[in-house]
Amino acid sequence: MMKRFSLASLSSYGVGWSANRRIALVTISLTVLLALAATIAVVTGRDNRGQRAQTGAPSSSSSPSSAPKDQKPGASTGSVPKPPQLAEPVAYAKATAKMLWSYDTRDTSRDQQLAGMRAWLTKESKYADWTSVTAQVPDPVLWSRMADNDQHAKATVAEGHFPSAFKTALAEDPSAITKAYIYVVTVNGKQTIRWRQGGGGAEERAVTLAVQCRPGHDCRLAAVAPSVTQ
């Protein structure tokens, strides 16, 4: 049987580690994101505070701003969709996870994949961790092998939520987020992979993302934590 290459799982290092070690990895990753979203963000923008500090974090429920508009991919980005026009962190994180877990080597080159993913990243270089995003993409040789086998993947998202540690940190200091407006969101879903001659498979996915959502602007991705299969 042909070996299956998983785009998302390639960045999930530590698959063979013990449960305690993997839990420690996730904890460290979340701590880094919390530091980015809460600790680094100092008290600024008092005028903006009233817009966000009422609940500490925006609700993940649907709203007019959380309904994504149809964004078709372009020639330079292959099958990678354009970022949706969303102003709600959980909704944008869910769309981002679906994008990260989806690919099609039949009509998208590695360069196109990276170009498409770059469009989802915040333009504020101070907060943009592009390395964590590119880590989701295989190296050129592996991408070529995947393309030889017509490998492609689709994703479905089950849910997204603010981790309890992030909600606790935000509740303790609601104004801390008003500098960077970066929210930590964990997303769960499933990735289905197919390749030539009817091969395929599916697996559960989970990822923690740092999403920047400034008032009056569409959300953008800031960083991707290591993927975790649950």
C-alpha cells in the first residue's frame, strides 16, 4: 500500500512521545500564545477599552460580522481560499483551521500554497509568526511526491473555543488585550485525505491559533501552535 503523507500531521512532531510529554508540549505552546496575547499586550487605547472590555472576550455565537463572504482562490494561490471577511475571533480561527487542513497538490504548487496561506497572516510584523505557518507545509521534495500521487485533503470543523487558561488571563486583566487584540482559539475538526487509485483516510484534528482581531478590521492569523491529535 502506498504511504500516505499528511500535510497537517507533518508539523505534529512528537507523535511517538509519552502522553505526559505531549501534554507538556501543548501546555508550553499555549503559554507562549498567552504571553503573546495577554502578557505582552500592555494597557493602551483607553478609548477602545469600552468596545471590548464589557465581556472580556467576544462571543463565539453567530452575528452579521461572523458570516463569511464567498472568497474564491486566485491563479497565484491555487486552491487555497482567500481569507474571509470576519471580525469575530472564533469564527475566523475555525475558517483558518479548515484552510490549514485542506490542500490539493493536483492543481496547487507548494509556492502557491504558501502564497495563499500568507494572505491569512496579519500584516503587523511585530505579531506575525510566519515560521509557525510555513511549518504546516511539507518541504519541496515531499510536496512533489504528494503531487505525483495526486494527494489532496478536505477538512470539516466541529467547533472552536477560547481555552480556559486564556479566558482566565483575560478576565484577570481585560485591558491587556487592547494593544495587540490577539485572541487564543482552539479548533477541533477532521481531515479527510485522498490520493490516486482510490486511496484515502481520515483523522481527527485539533490546533490552537493566535488570531488578531482589531476593532473595525477583519481578523487575521498571528501564529499556529503545534497540532495535536485528540
